[in-house]
Amino acid sequence: MIKLHSKLSLLAGENVDLGFLTITHDVNLPRSLAERSALISSDVDGIPDYFGCLLRPKGVLAGNKSTPQFLLPEDLMHLSEGDIVKIASDTLNLRVLYRRQSHQNSILLTERCNHYCLMCSQPPKNIDDSYLLDETKELVKRIPSDTHEIGFTGGEPTLYGDGFIDLIRLTKSYLPSTAIHVLSNGRAFQDIEFCRKYAAIDHHDVMVGIPIYSDDPVLHDYIVQSKGAFNETVRGILNLKSLGQRVEIRVVIHKQNAHKLVDLAEFIARNLLFVDHVALMGLEIIGFTRANMDKLWIDQFEYKDELSRAANHLKNNGMNVSIYNHQLCLVNPDIHFAYKKSISDWKNEYVDECKSCLKLNECGGFFSSAVQNRYSDNLKAFKN
């Protein structure tokens, strides 16, 4: 598991508002770039005074310089060339906003949401956090143009309305070759005019990941704790596809819907055959899930046959299907074609039972929250 934020200690210089900084190890950067960079260096001499700040590994003397210098914590030693961070001048908290070597850069746009899902990993807050949108717009301008993909998540990003549209347009302008993946409950797209504004951006590679948790509207609405959500979500998907936009259906599997997976797969294949991707996803034990464990927890071993039938039904109907957030030994061999290592490296772990497994490198492992809380009793390492 990789940590993406940590508190710094000021070693020397004045604590000023540093804003966004790009990580570098290159002491010879041109001044125009160095002023916007955080230099990680153990050297005391030969460092120009115009870097944004210096990050010093433990045990390194600060040196007599006016440049702000901070002790780099051990849990941030993973920072590498091209990463983008932001240091809060009031708390000295460093947040990693973009990792150059990662293919899983997701950016939180808001903690507000019009759902209250039983298993929400980012419990909604009724606050004005629009500063996150402003921060993201500035971040997008600094992300390298050859970045393969970025994600926008929440909360519910579309609650910004035209602000969300502006962000997608801005991202297309600054990152014309970068794919965008948006996590949304899809309800805003029931408004055809909003949907048309989104489609008019004409982005070459943007997909909206939208959850449907059951073919039964009552059960779906119960899971998301919002009456009428199912109908609005389906209308949003229909509007998006009518305008040629890419849509992914995301199904988080838990006790409430695990044994109805085949019904949901049949509903999707019958009514939403034209969506671009279906992701069948394991549960992350974080946020509201911890408070609702009795309603949500189910051993993945218990529904592995339903998972097989659902994935194969989607495949046999010509649909693109993937299985995320599961352990490989708990997935039947007949659906290994759909299995993906999907858990982001900054929250990914393996347990002792995995150490002797011959397919460890093929397995996606666990969310760290599962390791800390609960996971299947039916793990079985591959031996041959």
C-alpha cells in the first residue's frame, strides 16, 4: 500500500504558500521549471536557491539556504520524477495529486452526492467543497500531455452542472490525447439538455461509469438510499447512448444483490446491450460499508457460481465484461477471461495465505481495508 499524504516538518527557510509543485531529482532544471518544482536531494552544496522547495530525506542536513526545506517522511519516499503534489502552508500536509508512473490517477471533485449508498466508500458531506473543482482545473493544466488516462470521481461530479462540463472541456484542451473516466450515478444525464452539452464537447475517449445494482428498481433504490434513482439512472444511460457517448455499467456485489446477479445480467443484456463495458466488482470495506457489514458482507466464495453465470451471459451476448476487486482463487476458471487486477496500488495488499501462491502476480489481491477488517475464509493458494 502506498501513502498519498503525510505531514511535513519544516527544517529551514520560511513556510510560504507553495501551491502545486512537480517532484524532481534534477538539480540542473532551468529556473522557470525549478521555481515550480520540489527537489528531492541529499546534497547540501550546489543547489540553486530558486527551487520551490527542497524535500530532504531523513538524516540529511538542511544547509544554510532561504529555500523552504522539509523533512521527507519515509512513507513518501516513493515520490518520483514528474509527480505533482500540493503542500498546505497552514498544516504542512503534503498531498500527492498525480503520480507520473501510475495508470490509476483518480481525482476527487466533490464529497457531495445525491445518493447515500449503503456501501459508499466516500460518505457524502453536505458542504461547499467547490475549491476541489478549482484545484482540479489548475492540476489539469500541469499534468503531462502524454498521460494515458485520468479519472474524475466523487461524491457526484455532475452536481457541478455546467462547472462539470467546463472541466471536461478544459481537460480535452490541455490533455487532448488523454482518456477520461468519470464515476457518476448517471442521474444528471436524464436531463437531455445537460447530456447534449456533455456530448457537444466531442471528446475522443471519455467514458462514464454508472452503477446499476439490481434489475429490481426497489432494491436498487434501497441500496443507493434514494427513491426513483433507478429510473433516472436508466434514462441517463439511454440519453448518453442516444448521443453516441461511451457508458460503463458498474455493479458492486454484496449480500443485497449477490444472488440476483444473473437476473441483473439478463436485464442488462436484454435492455442495455449497447453499453460499452460492464464491470462486476467486489466490495471495498471502507466508509459506510463498515457500519453496514451485517447487511453487506458476503464471502466471495458463496456467489462465485452466480458470478460465472452472470459474466458468461454477458459475454455470450457480445458484451464487454470485466471482473474487478476479487481474488483469483475465488473466481471460477471459466471466467478468468474477464478477470482484471484492478485495485489501485496505493490501497492494495496481500495476506499471508497468498505468499505461497504460484499465481500471486496474476491476482489483484485485496483492498487494505479488507485485510484490516474481514476477508474470505476460503482462500486457496495455487500450487501447480
